[in-house]
Amino acid sequence: MAGSKKQKVNLVWFKRDLRLSDHQPLANAIASDLPCILIYNFEPLLLEDPHYSLRHWRFVAQSLKDINQQLEKYNAEIAIYNQEMITLLETLSDEFDIAGIYSHQEIGLHNTFERDWLVKSWLNNKAIPWYETPLGGVKRARPKHFDWQTYWHGVMNQRLVTPNWQAFNAILPNNYQAATCVDDFLEHDPQFQYGGPHAARVCLQSFVEERAMNYQSGISSPSKSRDSCSRLSPYLAFGNLSLRQVYQTLKYYLAKQPLSWRRSLHAFESRLHWHCHFMQKFETQCSMEFAPQNAGYLHYPYRDDELVAEHLKRFEQGQTGIPLIDACMRCLAATGYINFRMRAMLVSFMTHHMNIHWHPVSLILSRYFLDFEPGIHYPQIQMQASVTGTNTIRLYNPIKQSEDKDADGMFIKTWCPELKNLPIEDLHQPWQQPPMEALFNNFKLGEDYPEPMVDIEQAAKQARERLWSFRERDDVKQGAKVMLHQHVTSLKKQRHGS
């Protein structure tokens, strides 16, 4: 009826925090005693972003389906939209009196940063408060002198947040219909991990109770890591679990599991620290999405010849002619997962051996990584591309990695079946087969499998000269000092007595 009073509500805006447990914004919204509208928006700006692909939106859609099944007992659901965020807020404010918006802070890409400024401006004009909760152990607007390690441990050891479900009152807008894109995203590919808090908890439980036993021995192998690594990264990236939930579960099992397991569990615990460490760096210097952390590397002599596009395409398709590189890329394309050592090798190969700028390489990998997390992705890409001036230069030899980490060739044979009949002595470097042996193996390089697009040994020598000579430049050294001043925590200063 015209002139009728709007119903007062809170909005809970889900982003990369797709769970109901240990969810501070949701708990805070429920505690305010107002009805809640829970929303997720498949924003066009993200659906069109070159960092993402169908695999990410499928994971999100699966997560939302799981959560909405959990909410059925409360006669509630997350309302799913596909609109520009300001348009959605305008529509909701036409129907409701929005008392406040509750969400986690987002450690996202530049486009979500710009969107947040538009949202903040819109909310300010409407006098609507936005209650943002810090994400994990990341501190926004970190003070200059800040003991980040102590802060991180404090956050991880806090009691898990439990919403008051007895007071939960969720409603839906009138005439609500879920965004049609959801149905397009829900078709599951069994080679990918399934999204949602339920699958996340199963994965965590299987790791701490069974799979962690082989964590240390399998972490560097592209084959063994598929089982022995935690495989929790996509669930953390999209917030099906909070890092605090994982940390506290791990601490419980550290006290419970036999001594022989503890080394592996402690090694995994260190990765949880690094998770937030890299996200904190990105939050502090988000420009690294586009530019090197060390400004001296703005002038690094990357290639700009006409073959760069072709080489990027061959890399993306797993057709470089280097068996382990191709096996890793094909595995990523098909499953969304490869272990950390192989990720580092892929970046090193393209930025060092091929001398191609890290940014287009990072876009290819982000589309493939099911666990793409902007705050971890870009600091890692730049570290492995050796454009920080502070980290060790890691020039991985893909042939040595192949012989060491896939000694029996099973990973290569799985993902490059055209090589499966080659003897192991030729598998890692098929271009070195003598002609008579290639004839005997019924194998023709250039037809059955591509010729390598680079001479590994020669390219490594050139890369080594480029990398080390550039690192000695005054502007790179100065950039390294600026970086260390910007990112080193006060805890480190305290340990050195300053």
C-alpha cells in the first residue's frame, strides 16, 4: 500500500565467507533482533573478470546450495542475485528500511576495492552503517608499529563464533527468484573438489585423522600430494571454513595424534601462518595486482616479441614440449589442483626460462587454480618470478624436478598419454631420443608430441645472468629496502632488540 512503513531489516552480505559457522557478521546481525536478509550476488564485474572461470562459480554455487540446505530447518535461505551491487541495494532499499549491512572485509582484487568504495558512498548517502568484520588474521590499516604475530595468534585462539539460532529470523524480498545463472553453474565435474561447508569438514577431518601422516613425504610430489596434502585451500579461499576453525582443529589433533604424526601437523600449522602472512602483504600493498612490489622491477627486460602470445597459449594448453610442465598444466585444466612445488616451477619456467612478464602468466594460473585467492596469489607469483629483490631467486629446472618428483613417470604418463610408451630414460626429455630409438618406440617428435619451445639449459643460463645482474641495480636495492620497511612486523624488530 502506498505510503506504508517499510520493514526494518539487516542485510548479511556473503562474499568469500560461504559458511554459517564461525561467521561473526551473521552472528552480529542476528544479535541485533531485527529480521535478516541473507544475500549473495554473482556480480557481473566478477563473472567477467579474467581471473575467474566456470570452476570458481561452480564451487560458489555448490557452496550456496549446501548452505541453503542447512538453512531449510529455519525456513530460510541465502537470496542469490546477479546484478550490479548498487542496483541490488537500490532495489532492496525500495522495499525495506535497511538498518545496516554486515559482512567480512574482503581482501580482493582492485575491482572489488572500487566496488566497495561505491557501496560505502551509497550507504553514507543513505545513512546506513556498514559493519565489516576483519577477515581471519589480516589487519586492515595496520599501524606502523604492529605486532602482527601476536595479533594473529590472538585471533586464532579466540572462541569460535556461534550465532544465536534461536533468535534467527530470516526473510526474503517479495517476488524473490534466484538468479538464473545458478543452474548453469551447478553441474558437477567429478575431477574437481565439491564446494560447501559439508565437503570442507569432511576434507579437514580426513586430513587430520588419516592423510596428514604422509604430508611431509608427499608434499612435493605432483602425484602423492593429491592425497597427502590437506586439499583445504579452496575451502579456505571461498570461506567454507574459517582459518580459525582449521587452526583449532589442528591444535586438538596435535595433542591427540601419535608423536610420529606431529612433525607433519606442525609443518602444516606453519602453512596456516603463511596463509595470512601473504594476505596481509597484499592488503598492505594491493598494487601488486598490477605492478611489482619492488618498483625497480618495473624496468625488467621481459620479452615483447611476436611469439609471446603463442608461447602463452602453448603454456595454457599444456603444449610446451616440456613433459612435466605440460602434465602440470593439463592436470590443472582438468582438476583445478597442483601442489605448491609444481606451481612455483610453472611460474619460474614462464618468467625465467621464457622471460615472459608475470602478469599474463598469473591470469592463466588464476583461472586454473580452483583455490584462487587474490591475497595469496599475487605475493606468491611475484616471489616465484623473482621481482621482489628480497626473496631467494628460485630458478627451477623442470627436467630435474621431473626426474626427482616424478621419478617413475606416472604423473607425466597420466596427463601426457602420448608419452606413456616411452622408456623412463626418454620420458623426461623426449627430444634427446636417438633417431633409431625413437623409430623403435614408434614416436615422432613434432607430431606425436611438440618439440620443446625453449632450450632449457641455454634459457636457464640467460635467465641467471639477467636475474642476478638486475638484482644488483641501485633502484632494485632501494626498492627492496622500501619493501622491507613496509612489510616487516614490529615483532621482528623486537626480536632484534630495536
